[in-house]
Amino acid sequence: MMHGTVVGLHVLRAHGERPQSVSQAGATVGRGLDGDLHGKTRTPGSRRQVLIVDRADLVRLGLQPGDLREQITVDFPDLNTLPAGTLLLIGSVTCELTGFCEPCTHIGGLVGIDDPQAFQQTLIGHRGQLARVTAVEGDGTIRVGDPVVPAGVSTPAVHEQIG
């Protein structure tokens, strides 16, 4: 069975700032990680509550965890093979993958790349997967070192309830 591990967590407090590395983060259903800008500025249930990136993509690009503005960095080589609708159990939080993150035009500038447009092209298919938080158990916390395990596929009813 495929599985992975959380190797980094980042919370973005304000646009244009570098995401803050944290050892753990709480999560809220329909919102994302507690304290992260995306949970405050997006419509509840948005498909872009959390960005999950595999560390191998960062290494290939010469980047560090958090550089792509992801909230969760994982050691999970199969991440980009999973279809939208896949449920991932990450610590005590269930996230539903909602699709690949299309690289934005300004990400290269945020990382300090000389040619942001060329960088944007290298990110296609390697910027990770977007997800929304669909359930929390216990304290609803994700910690660095937590396992990442596929937990099935969401049903249409979940899509309708969450948005």
C-alpha cells in the first residue's frame, strides 16, 4: 500500500510573506490549517484550502519546503498519481484531494527566480495537489512526522456538502 510521511508544515500569515515553518498545525473542516491565510480568505469549502507538495519535487527544483507556498510537505512519491477525490489521512486530519495546483505567474518572483515565466513552466505537474479538510479526529492536529495514508475516495455526497 502506498503511504508517506509529513516532512514539513507551513502557515502563511500574510500575502507576500514567507510561510512560517511550524512543527504542528490544527485543522478546521471546510477551512484548512488554523492560522493560515487561505482558511481566512477563501469561501468555506473551497477546493484550495491546503496545498500538499512531495519533497522530491522540491529537491528536483532545488527548493526548500515552503518555497512553493505549500502548507504540507510530504515524502510521498505517489502523491501526483492520485486522482481528485482521493481522501488522505494526515495525522488526525482527513483531506480530500481536489486536483493539481496550476503554477501561478508570480511564484517564481516569490522564490527569487531570475526568469519567473520559465520557472512557471517547470512547475507544471510538479506544484503539488490542492485539498480541502473534510474531517478531523481527536485534537485535529497534523504534526511533522505524521503518516500520510490514502483512505479511499470521496463520494458525490461529500462534494455536495463541502462545496
